[in-house]
Amino acid sequence: MEWLTDNPWVAWVGVALILAAIEAATVDFVFVMFAGGALAGALAAAVGGNIAVQVIVAILVAGLLLFVVRPIVKRKFTDGEHDHHIGASSLVGREARVLQTVTDTDGRIKLAGETWSARVAEGTEPLRPGDDVRVIAIHGATAIVAADRH
């Protein structure tokens, strides 16, 4: 135990490892910020700071990481609103051809080799078979289209 009191940085590193292990189980980017604070406490201990300095440094760094860095990291890794252009959302902006007259309530188009139900965008005139259209939105299994003006 005397060795540990002579080398308090080891205790801080141990706390950091425990916090990192908890983070691995939770993946919420909270405990990893606390682990960063513990590592800062270890650094303060390694350069000879007393226990009060070590604790203050650990708390300040953990707080800074938690309130400044965590929101940035969380936004980067849990970006649920970003559209990765897969599935139906990848069809927005693509050209299609009208198979059956498309009105504000019904119609059929050929889109990406498949037949889709379609509606015209609000305020748009009906589109006739053979017309080229552009998909401007996908609502469920219905494509919202507008005339494609090259």
C-alpha cells in the first residue's frame, strides 16, 4: 500500500480504466469523459501535485470534456437524422416515367425499374402517361412527383 501512496498516478489510471470499461458497456460518452478527467488527475499526480490539485484537475477536465467535447462526439456518432441515401430516400431526385395518369390522389410511375404509386406535388397539374417526372419526395410507398423540365 505504501507503493500506491508513493505513486498516486497509478490509482488514477486504475480509475480511468474502470470508467472506460463502464463506458464500453453503456456507450453514452459519459464515463469516457470521466476517464479523461481521471487521466488528467494521473498527470497532475505524476508531476507532483498534491491530492487537492489532482482532484481539482480531474474534476475540471472531466467537466470540460463532458460539457464541451461530449456533445460534439455524441452528435458525430449518433447522427440519427442524417439521410444516408439508402432505401426509398435514395430515390428522391431521380427521374421516372408516368405509366398511368398521376393526379393529386393517384397514379403510377416507373421508378428504378419498379412500378410505384404516385401523386403530383401540391399545386401541380396532372401528368399523363409517357411524361418524364422527377421524384421530389417519398411518403410511405407513394412517390411525390413533378414534371421534369430539362
